[in-house]
Amino acid sequence: MRAKNVVKSLQEGLDEHQANPDSEGLDISVLERHRGFLVHMQQVYPSLTPYLKGLHLTIDSWRDNRDAEGWKIPGAVSAYPEGYWDESLEHEPSQTLRPRYVLPVPRYSSDLQALQSLLAPCDPPLRFVRQNRIHAAFYGFVDASAGGFGSSFTTPRGIHYTYGVWGKDQQHASSNYRELNNLVTSIETMTSDGTLAGGEVYIFTDNFTAESAFYKGNTSTKALFELVLRLRTVEMLGLIQLHVIHVAGTRMMSQGTDGLSRGCLTEGVMMGSPMLSFIPLHLSAIERQPSLLPWIQDWTG
């Protein structure tokens, strides 16, 4: 409840500032106080972590080595680097120069909306850390093509697979959106029917953007941002541990899900090949590629 009230207070402060463009900005001391509590909360709910970035960037936006979005400018050196000291100043530069008010960075608003969504449940959700009796691991591949989509997962009852074609509403969507949308929908569906409850889910995709967006928790594209938020939400509320792993397109083809996205049901796992034969997670890099060790020894001596 307190976390909800903290985010609500931050949103009210932003709304008041936006309603009065001539206002000085957001009180930095209030932002820092609320940030302290939310940083504590993220230790319990790691899914909140990516959406605190807008708050961090807003608090430090006054510094002289930041761009318009609050990020540090690569290679830029602050006029007052860490450890700087001027005996003529009564306080450290960070305390002397820091203003009382700061302006919100562009992503601050969307991050607050994401936090409100994640904190929406009336009761704090349980977080799945580890199974204390039976631990289940699920493996799945998801793929999308211009015309269709497919997914295949291991379950206690065998291979669970889906395939279909995109509707008119997806005709102009980007390939990145189709790939991530298929991934999110597959996880949501299998979580809602209880298939994945209490399990650790390894999901493989040949779309690097999908993997990157999930771990960063953010993307500059609004449509992808909303998908990532849905994925983070289902991970937090669905009692699952989720891992998104990028693989080569050739592996996707041999595994069979690439064919599923095109309506082919006679490749890879669909023909009875073991799912784990396409997922060599138990092998080290040198075991997978013996020539790697001689190459390393060649330049390390």
C-alpha cells in the first residue's frame, strides 16, 4: 500500500507540474525521499527496477554532463567530477550547486505509468524465488514471420504448440513488434491456464530486440514498451521465473518453430525430436566449439 501511495504522490506532482508549465519543476528532495523507498522495494520485486530509471535520471538531470533525456553524455567530463573540492565553498559542489527543483526527463511519465500497473493488485503478490518441493523447468521457442507465428513448449503432457496467421491489425506492424507480441501472448496464455505456475521458464527467440527489451525493461518504441510491461507483469504476478534467450535463426529452423510460423508441422520437435537436443545449455563454450581453446591460447600464450 505504501508503494502505491508513493507512486501516486509522484504522479500527482508530475500532473501538477504539467498543468502549470511555468512551475519551477519537481522538488528534488521529495523525489530523493520517494526514491529511497522504491529502491528498497525493488529488492523484493526486481521487476520494478527498469522503471525506476526515469526517476534516477530526473533527479540527476541538473548535472552538466547530461543530455536532454537525462543520460550521461559519452566522453563528457563534468566540471565538478567526483572528488572535486574547492576550499572557497562551504559545502561539497554537489550540495552547493544542486538546485531545489528539477524538470522531469521524457521517460519519467511512462515509467510512473508502468510502476502503477505493476503495483495495481490490491494485495502484494507473492514472488516466486525457488520451489521448495518440486521444481519444474519449461523450455520453449517462439518465432514470427511476416505472415504468421508459432510457438512450442515442453509441458508434463508433451509438446504444447500454437501457430496461426496475423490479422489485418498486424499488417503494418514491425517485425520486432510481431516477434515480441508472439512471445508475450504465448507466456500470458500458458500462465493464465496454470501450465507454467511455479516453474522456471526458458524461452528462446531469434529476435535480439525481444531479448534486449526484456532485460532492459525499456524501449524507445511505445508499442514495444507496452509489450515489455505486459511481460514483466505476468512474470511478477504469474509465479514464474522467466529467462529470454537469443538464438540463431538456423537453430530456430532446425528446432521446428520457424516452420510452425509458416504452417509446417513436420520439422524438429513436431516430428518427435527431443526439445533439449536443441538447447545445449549444459555444455560450456569450449565443449560446444573445441577450436575455441586453441584460439584463446594462441593470443594469451
